[in-house]
Amino acid sequence: LKQNSSILPYLLQSQPSGSFCCKLGRLSKMSELDQLIGLFESADNGKEKIVSDGMREKDPSSSPQPKDGTASLSSVAPFARGITETMDSSQVDHGIFSMIEETNRDEHGRMKNTPLSYEAKKLEFRLYCDAKYGGLPLERRYTVTGEKVKEFMFYVAFREQKKKGRKPKGSARVSFDLNQYERISTIVKCHLQDSKSRSLMEELEPKNGVAFSVINSTKAALREMWAQQVDDGINNLSESNVFGRLVSLVLKHVKSRKSSMSRKNFKEKMDNHTAPMEAVQHIDAIEGAFFKNAIETTTGGRAVHANLRDRFTFLATTKGLLRGETLYKCELSDIFRVLVKKESDPHPLFILIMQFETGKVNRGFKLYGRMARNFDVNLCPVGALGFYLMYRFARSKEMEQIDFSDNKDWFNIKLLTSFQSTKPYNEKCMQDKSYATAVKRICKKERIPTSHFVHIGRVLGSYECELNEDLREDISNLGNWGLNVQETRYSTKIPMGIIRSKARLSHKVNWNPRIGLSPPKVLTDSVFPWLGAARAKLDMDGKGNEMKVTARCFLLLMKDLAEIVIQDAAALAVEFPERMAHPMFQSPIFRSIEFQEYLHEMKVHLETSKSPFDSSLEQILPGVNGRLNGQQTQLSEIRSVGERNSSMLTKLTAESKQAVTKDMLSNEFGRFRASFGA
């Protein structure tokens, strides 16, 4: 309200006391609210009035009574002080709507993306009304009419793009460029007066105009504003009168000019649709950069924590096709694991599952993130989660004081946290800016073309699925795209084929050699030292602990993760010894004698482990194998006989050549002697 005081009169004349005071309560401190209340009281007493620029003027006349369905200025003050007043049904409706609006804000009280975008466009429209219709009374100045919508939409369609970004405090940059509006108006007037002038569209087209998404959301914001005014009883125009044919033509024109403007401005043709086709080849390089950054860091544990967290985020979004924002909302109580083992599987398939109550595409249903242990230890999101949580819990000690029998004590702890992971910091949802910055830095250094940063894993992961020829239905299921009733209500949410594919495992047999060697208990107990006491406490009788299913599933996941951490660390040391320079491996666990012995066992195990695909056919088709062995023996005998015959033929050929040569020489010598004697 301080920064944009021109909207205050509109709020006063269009909002009932309940809704308006709810907004004031969110935007102002109580001291500031008291000052505004005093201003409202003085305004209602006729001592002064509020004009569009936020200044106060003396006005001997009393303020006009609002229309039906709104509250007077004086009613705001006692309402803000908690005094109950009688309100009509319209005011009650607005009070309910204001409470529902709270769902459009995150836990920090900030508006989410779509409402925030709409509010910025509504404010720009009000600034346009101030500039163009400043002489009208307040109750008419901001009314959404067909003429205003037509002019404003025309202005937005043909103005230059605004500078991207936000002010230092995070508020959106909102402005109305009067100079551009006058330029557009002048061109239109000149074209109407001079029929010989150039094409109107050719003159109006900006060098860098707005995209269709901007003009479309502008229309949506104005429609929402019009609907609100209709509900308030201050606008009786129909939708067809407000959003006429010209508005549709403007939308159509902006949508169709994208390709021509791209050619005109020589815009890069490797855009956000084609660049991932090249970038998908560099998934390994991005993961390696996250790991290498922690090795080369000079800023200590904070950077190591961030790189382990970001590496897991990248692998989880790539292999699970998750949205970055959704993952940042995930809590420890949302994750659990499922073990799947078919009769033909040498090893069980470990599937990590995350459940999301809120998200962009939930639509009232719970969504799931699913990923399996990867055959490639470098690209395993489950192992990455284990490394991250081990390092985080070891430094923060946050889990040692938690009572898992009390849901309030741990349900709100976030999966992804900042370096300061103790309460209450570990219950705050992180912003994705740090992850986006890290991805952008890596892509720039590795020269990887992409315009996606927070969503890079989800984008590259879906492209990778198509290159692997995964079924489109499985891709949609894993990425939570286009859910239908069956998938929402009656599906296990575990598309096995694509989960195996993303883990680089065979669709027939789950064979992952590093799983076959279990680490000793002394090592697994050292990964999460607090785990044993937590499980023992939960197993105690009383407190209804037997019903704490979420806690039991989480602690069981931590138990399996401890084993995965030791297995993957040993596999990394054997297959990629240069990665042991990571600061994470400075932990006493990996320097212990027990780990060195296990490391030697893992090396022997990986070298001698035999793939089931290479096993003898005798285990699968004994009869066929026997016949093939018999045929192979016969072929060997035939081959040996052929080799003997070939050698004999070669010997005979050589002897016959010698005999023929001797006879020829004798005949020639005889003729020579006869001729010489003559």
C-alpha cells in the first residue's frame, strides 16, 4: 500500500470490511494499521479525502455512501479493532473468499506465481486508468469496461518487453509506460488520417514485443478483475460487452507473430524445445560437475552440503521426472521405500517413493515420485540421497533429539534444507534459487545448451525416456502428466518398466552386482548413529507407537540407506578411485579398518560377479544345451579332420612340385648335352 498508494481508493470503494482488513492484516504491521485506521476515520468524518496519488485534501462534504454490498470507510476501523458488526450476505461471501485466498500464498505469506502475475497486471491496468481516466470519480475510474480493455490490451500487445527481474526487496516491477502508449496512439491516428501511410501493423510492431503468454494472462487478469467487480455490484457489463472481437483479434495476432519476430531478431533456433535434444547427452557431465565442485571447494562444509543436496536434486528430478519446486516441498515423513523381487531376480529392486500433497498438477489428489537404485553408481539417486542425509545429519545432529513416537516432533522437517539444518530452520521450505544458480554455472562451464535450470532434470529425464524408447503411457505416469481416473484411483503408481529403464536395468532380470555383498553391521551402524536408539524407542510399548506407520517406514528407509551408502562408497572407490578425494570420504567411517576390508571384498566381488545373462544354458534349457554341446564336439572333430587333410594335401602338393621340377631339369639338361656335343 505504501509503494502503490494509488490503489488505496479502489480498495476502499470496492472491498467490504472483512476482505479488506484481512489484506491489511497480511500486508501491514499493527502500528501501520492503526495509522491507516485513523486516516479512514478522518476521511469518513469529511475532514479530508484520499485522491489517486495518495495525498490528502480538505473536503467539507462528507464522503459518499458506498453501493450495496460494500462497507463504509468508518466500518473498517472498528472491524480492525475486533468489534463485531452486522454484515450482509455479500460481506460474508467476501470474508469467506478472503480466507480461501490464503491458499494462494506459500508458508512465508508470499503470493504464488499465478496470483502474483495477475496482481501485477491488475495494478498496471489501474495505473493506465490513472493516466488516461484520472479525471473520473474513484467509483468509475477503475471499472473494467470494453473501451478500457480494448485500449489496454492493444497497448500491451504492441509495447516493448519490460526489463526482467525484480526489485531488491522482491516485489514485482509494475509500471505503465505513458510514452509507449502515446507512441502507439499516434501511429494509429496517423494511419487513419493518411491512407497512403505504411501498413499499420508494420509500423506498430515492436522490436521485442511481448509473448502470447503475457497477453493471454493479461486478459485472464482483467477478466478476474471484472468478475470481482460484478460480485461487488459495481459493474453490470456482460462479458461479451467487455471482451469483444477486437480483444480476440489482438490475441490471435500476438500468437501468430512469434515466428516472424524470431526471424527478424535472429533469435537462437536452439530454443527450450530443441536445446534439450543436445543437452540430454550431458547428464553424466552435470552429475560429475556437482561431485567435482565439492572436491575443489575451499569454503568448507557449507559448499559440500549444498553440492550433495543439489546432486541429489538433479538425479531425483532426472530419474523420477519430478518438478524442482515439488521436491523442495517434500518432507522426511513423505519418503519411504518398496522392495520388489521377482522369482528370476538375483537381487531385490529398491524403489524410493515420495508422496506430495501439494503441487502444480495435484488437483486434489496425492502425487508420487518414484526412482530405483541405478545400475550406474554415479547416477544413482538413492545413493545420492544416502550421501546427502549422512553428511547433513552428521553435521547438524538434528536427528538425535527427535522423538519419532510424536508426529509433531518431526513431520514438518524438510528433505532439502540449508546448511543450518536445526529447528526451526529445517522446517522452512527452501527457495530453488541456489539450485538454479548452481545448474546455470555448471551448464555455462560445460557449454551445455539449455534454458531450463530448476526443471533441467525433469526436461532431460523425459527426453532420455524417449531416446530409450520407453512407452509414452509410462512416461506420463512417472512424470505425473495427464492423470486419468484409473491412474488416480486404481493404480499402484509404480510403472515397473520405466523405473527399471531409468535405473539402466534389464526389463527381465534385476542384476546389480554391488547389491550382492552386504556390509558388516559395524559400518552400517556408523552411518546414522542415532538410528538404533530411535528405532528402539519407537518399539517400546505405550504411546500407541505400534500405529506410528510413517515413522516406522522412514526409519526402515534410513536402515536400508545406511547399507546403500557403504555399498555405493565401496563401488565408487573400486570403479572410480579419483572420486575418493571428495570431502565426504574424510569421515572416520571410510578410513576405518572395517571399511578397507570391505573395500577389498567388494573389489573381488565385482571382478568375479557373473551376470545371469552369461550363465550357462544348462540352467535354463538343459536339453538344448546338451545337443548344442554334442554338435560343438562333432564340429570340433570335423574341423580337426579337415585340418589334417589340409596339411596332407599341402605336403603332397609340395612333393609333386619337386618331382615335376626334377623331371623338367633332367630333360633340359639332356637336350643341352646333345646340342653341345654336336
